[in-house]
Amino acid sequence: MMKSHRILTGFLEINALENFYRKTEGHPLKRNMLYYSLCVMVIYADVLDANKVLEKEKVRFIIKDVVNDDVMRFYISSAPLFPVAGKMECESNYFLLREYMTSKLINGRA
């Protein structure tokens, strides 16, 4: 996973996300890489906010260059992500992703 912060736009982006959607059976990251990547983005936003680099409440979280429609459907059905019209991208916000992260931890589904 590669992430970046665009100071001028206030976006946090995942520029590449490993695809464990349909790969190796039994791999420990299969169907979990999306969750772990989104958790890292939330933690990254918390750190940037604490260092006064951004206001986490105003950030848009973007997954760019989704590889195909099947993966896009998986992402938006698995997490609080929404497709960006006309692009192979999906996005969310800090509050939705923080809730997603903590609810899975509390319920032991991570």
C-alpha cells in the first residue's frame, strides 16, 4: 500500500492497494487488506492532525486506480466507501472510516 497526503486539496490517498480479493486461498491478508489499509489511513490522519498538518475531520480518503469493476464492487460492499463518478476511485471520510475501524475491532471481526 502506498499513501500520500495532498496538503493543498486535503485528500489522503491510497495510490496502490494490494489485491487480495481473489488471490491465494488461505492467505492471511485475503479479504483483510482493505480493512488494514483503511485502518492505516485513519491512524495516519490522526497523526497528521495531532501534528497540525491537517484537520482529520475535513479530509477525503480516496482509493485511486481501482483495478476493475469487480474489485470496486467488493470495496464499496465491504467498507463505507462510495464510487467517484467517472473514475475508478472510491472515497470516504474520517468519521465513517473511524467507525468502521472501531466497530470491527470491538466485534472481533478484524
